[in-house]
Amino acid sequence: MNDVKALILCNNPIALPGIREFLFYGKTGAIAIPKRNKEMQHILEPLLQETGVPLLLLDKKQYQVQLAECIREKEITVVLMMTFPFLITPELLALPPKGFINFHYGLLPQCRGPQPVLRHLLNNDAEAGVTVHRVDEGIDTGPVILLEKCRSNPMTLTVSCNRSWPFSQQNCPPVC
């Protein structure tokens, strides 16, 4: 089975370019955000309106059950995480055949955990970046798939890469 059907877990507009790409290629089974995130709900509802892709609003106390049901019902093959705030249990990690993949907007291992862009800037790091890694039971500890370093300028709060990304500049996340 080589077909990809992704569940995208996110909590921040920085995930929008990736979401648009997966929607364009028809590889999205569902998108899930924390129920309390009204900003993302207002952004995603119109975007998903004519796609047939459901938006799951996750309750902090029930998200594990909600995610497990979605993975099974939608036959999700991979889960992509982008700024997702909830921990993933070993039981959930075992469900999709291709596992969970996290898009971490900081360099690993030095910037594990939440708010990596802010941490790079507060540390006056000359480099920041994006790390794509498999999710394991730790926090940002899984095997690295891709690490892209970028120049950082803490004085102007900018980060720039020498990389051509598959989306337009106006939709580019701040770390590009």
C-alpha cells in the first residue's frame, strides 16, 4: 500500500503552506486542531469548505480517543504534526502504518520543546532552522529525517534560508 492519507495535527498558521500542499495533492484525510484555537478554526473552515476534508476540534481531555477514532475511520496512513501542543501516547503512535512525523520549527536537538523559533531568537543564535523527524515517546527525540539550517538575525527577528520551497513567498512560514 503506497497511497498516503494524512491526518494533519496543527495549532498555528505556520502550518498553512503544508496543509495547502497536502490538500492540493488530495492526500489529506482530516485536519485536527485544539478546540480552543478559534483563530485556526476560522482560517481552516473556509479553506476546507469544498474539499470534503473534515476539521476535527480536539478536546484536551478526549483528544486521544478522537485521534484514534479518526485514524481508524479515515484509514490514515501517516500523521503529520506541525506546532501541535498535545503529547502523543505510544498507543496512538502505533496506529498509522507510516507513523507520526513532526515538522519542528527549530534545530534539533538543541531546541527541543515548544516555541523553538522564539528560543533561537532569544539565544541570539546565528542559525535557526526546521527539523523534520519521526515522533517517538519523547519530546522531539525521534530520528531526524531532514534538517534545514537557516541564517537568523535576532536584531530584526528574521530567519532566511537558501532553499526554494514549493509554496509562494507570501505563504512562506517565518523560518524560511
